[in-house]
Amino acid sequence: MQMDTEGRYLYNSLSPKKTECCALWQWKSCLISTVMSAPDYCDTKGVANLFISSYCRDYLESADNCGPFWTEWKIILLSVFGSLIAILLTICCADCVRYKYRIQKQRTLYKANRDKISGEDLLSLDTRLKIGSTDKWVVFSLMDEEFVAKIHSFVIYGNTGTDIIVITKDDEVFHTTTANVNQMNKIDMLSKKGVKKISTGAKHVCALTSNGEVYVWGENESYQLGTGDTTASAIPLLLNFNLTNEKIVDIACGGNHSLALTDGGHVYAWGLNSSGEIGNGTVNNQSTPYKLGLANTQANQPLPNQMAYFDEMTVSKVVCGYAHTLVLTDEGHLYAIGNNSNGELGTGNVTAQTTPNKLDAKLGRFIDIASIHYTRISTAVTVKGKHYVWGQCQSPYGDLVNPTEVKVDSLHHMFAMFATPRVTDYPIVMSEHPDSPVLHSLCKCFNDRLTSTFKFIVERKPIHVHEDYLIMRCEHLRTIFADMDKGAEKELEMNEYSYVVYEAFLRYLYTGEVYVEPESGIELLDLAEKYCETDLKIKCVRLLRKGITIENVALIYSAAIHKKVTELEDLCFKFALAHITAVTQTPTFDSLEQRIYKNFIAKASVKGVFKR
């Protein structure tokens, strides 16, 4: 095969003596030129070329046996047929070129942002929660590509998942629907305000800004906007909390009620309360935000009030279901309030609760919770990485009245598996990193005896790993492997740290995730510092922050001082002050080093905690 002066491919193997086939030669040459110029990954090239060559060869071999009329008629048909094929293949090739352009564009975006987030561990749970590929949401395929590239985060909501709120990288906020995705309605009141979270109810929406302002809009027949009346609003309204030395750091919307959490661990609630979901001990609706703590017995109380149950607790997170509320404290205790017709409170029955009900402590210490107002479903994850779900679940699960452990990668993935409709329970932050199946396969290889090439022995128990991967992944282990004799047995005994810590460390190298008890987290933090694993150290600090209890706060406080983690030290100190009586009576507090003990007492005295 060679090319003519116009760059078209010609086949010299066919006999030129078949002069009656000139027309056939012409369209075949044009068609082959179109096919051969297609992108390399276009599957039509090889198939079409093989078909053309085979068909022409069969025709030429039989041409001598046909009369002039038949030959002329067949040539005309073949010319028309060939032209149609050429047109179809041109369209195919154009689609391939457009696809290749999109892939190249995505790669360009990835490279442009790689340096910006190079410090992130792409295998970590936190990073994977950020990954929000629009390919997983069909609605974005209908939007303008340039606009999609500007998206920072988005929320899909509504009873049928048809409403969309988008926050761009330029801090602009837009609303649209799946029925008309290219008609973006800018929300001026929220644009350039640093919106950090959007929470949606059945017919109302709350937005939280970086400076702690809360905006509300939508229907208001049950006081779900918290404005003191039942007047609906199509535009965002700034909600007044009358806070002193505090600011709002989190929000949550139920079907027709809403919650807000302050940086001081206090909770404000308002809206519908027909099932006790607000937690004020009654079933009276609340027209304005009130503070959980003191008893509230009046309907539509305009002044902040509290329920005594949470008066001595520090709340770290709140979420809302359709007509129930989940409250997580800084000690990892989980409380449920409100409707329970489908077991969403996890009490083992379907009886509603107007006062908080604490979940079984045997489930473990909880570090995160989630719920969604579209269904009566609750989810939570413990410090050991165990995920639980209960309430109104999809078939074949049905109603789960007790927390049930499930195997998932993320707390938020459970809403895709168990909830109806499948909507986002939390704003999805976009990332240019694709969700790689290679990374998932790598995670599964940890401690896999079948594929491993090396094993560590800790406390007489093996941990199966892959030597070549660890050499690339960890500089400290690279040094260990380099010091080993080449002919040595493919195993090594380690005794500097406990099995739990070594297992957690090696699992982290494969998955980027850290799941251990806080007490073991202190030991893992020491390993991270000794092995110069900065990312692991950050994750250990994050784990310890979520794992502080009255019993271990003194240990974590001491470790934070030794490892010079000021942020963790300050957090432990604040926690200890909030629970000063109980903390000072623990054995771990009595065993503090004298220097640290005296320093703590001095700092606490300055804060006035020992004054009568």
C-alpha cells in the first residue's frame, strides 16, 4: 500500500486491467483515505478497511463473468453505498476526535492542578470524599463544558433529585433544574459570600458562609425558615441568632426543621416539631432558633431556650433526617430524637422520642454521622472504621430498627446504596483527579497472602505485604529492605511497636486510611514522627482530635506536648476545661509528668476554672 500525491492510500495489489471498475476504484480510494485518517483508537478503521478490501477483491474476481450492463449497474450501486459508508465513518471519526479532545482537556486540568494539591494522599478517605467526578451524575453531561470546568462544589436535591445548586471556583452561586440545565440562575445574595455548606429540606434551603452567617429561603408553613412567621421567601434571608462570642460552624435541614451548631458546641433548632425532632421535650413547633439546653414548654417561643439534657455536653455535629435528629458529642456518644416510624432512631422499636435517646455504647465510639431528609435513614461510622445504617432502607433490606454494620468505603456512599431517591446528603467538592480502579485494587492487596512477596512478623502474627511497592512508598522501609541480605528469607520480625500499630501503619501505606483506637493512635503518632511520615502524622492528629474522651484526654494532651502539636494540645486543654471535674479524677491525669501537670494547673488557674 502507498499514498498518491494527494495523500490518499491506494492498493497496488489490485489489477489495473479491470478497466470496467474505475468508478469502484475512485470511491474506494476516497473511502480508504477517510478511514485511514481516523484516530488510532477508532475501532471502525480496521473493520472497515478489511470489509472494503475483501469486498472489492470478491467483486474483481467475478467481474469477468458479468456482462457490461451488470457491471455498470453494480458499479453505480457500489459508488452510492461507498459514499454512505464514508459519511458514516467521517461522523464516527469526528466523535472520536471530540472524545480525544475532552480527554486531553481533562489531562491538562489535572496537570495544572497537580502541584496545587500534591501534598494530598490520593488514597486517603478524606481525599476520596472530595472526588466528585461529574461523569457519575448524568445531568452534568448536558451542561456547557466550560461551566462544568468552573464548578467547585454542588448539591443535587428535591424529592426526585431535579434541583441543583452549584458553587463555582469564583465563589458564584447558581441554581438550576435538570429540566433546563443550561439556564443558570445566579443567586446574588450568596455570591462572593464564601458559602461553605448548603443544606436542603423538603421545601426549604439553608446556606452557611465562612464567617458564620446563615441564609434561609423556601417554603415556611412550619416555621422551617426560623424567621418568626410563616411567610415564604424566594430569596435568601439572613437569619439572626443573637450570638455572643460564638459563631455558627455547621447547619442541617430536616424535612421541615433545621439545626445550627456553634463553635462552642451549642445547638440551635427551629421549625416543625410534630414528632419531637427539635428535642425541646414537646411537640410544639418552634418559630425562631432556640438553644438546646433549658426546658421549653411554649409553642413558637421567640426567645432562645435550651433543653437541660445537653446542658453539660459539648456537641460536635448535628444532622437531620425527614423528621428526626442525630446529635454527636465530643466524647463520641450518639443521640437520636424525633420520629421513629421506620426505626430511624435505632432503638430497636418504632416509638418516637421527644427527648434524646443514646445509642448503645457497645457499638463503639462514633466519629461521624449522616442522615438525609428525603428518607427516614441514619448512618454513622466508629473510630474503628465500622459503618452502621438503620431506618427506612431500600429493598431487600427494608426497615432496620437497630444499627446494622455494612461494608462500604464511605459514610456518604450508603445513601447511594440504601436511600431513595439517590441524592447527595452533603455538598460534593469537585476534584480533577479521576477515581482510579487501580487504587481500589491496590487497597485490596494489603495483607493478601496469595499475592504478597514479603511478610512482617509482629507479636508472632504475620502481615503480608509487597516488597517492591513498599520500597517505592516508604523511605524508612526502603532503608530496611536495602540492609537485608539478598538471599535472606522474605520475612522480618518487628518489635518496636505493637501489632495493632504496625498493622495500621502498613494498611495506611496501601489505603491512605487510619483506623485505630485513640490510645493506639498515640503510639502510631510516635511511629509517624520517627519514620518521617508527615501525612500519617497529620492523620493521626485528626484521629486523636475525634477520639478525645475524659479517660484519655490527659494521655493525648501529654503526647501533643511531646510531639509539639500545638493545635492538638490546645484542643485537649479546652476539652479538659469543659470536663474539669471528671478529668482531674482519672488515673491518667494523676500519672501526668510533674512538669506537664504543673503547667496544666497554671493554665487552668488563669482561665478561672478553680474559682468558686
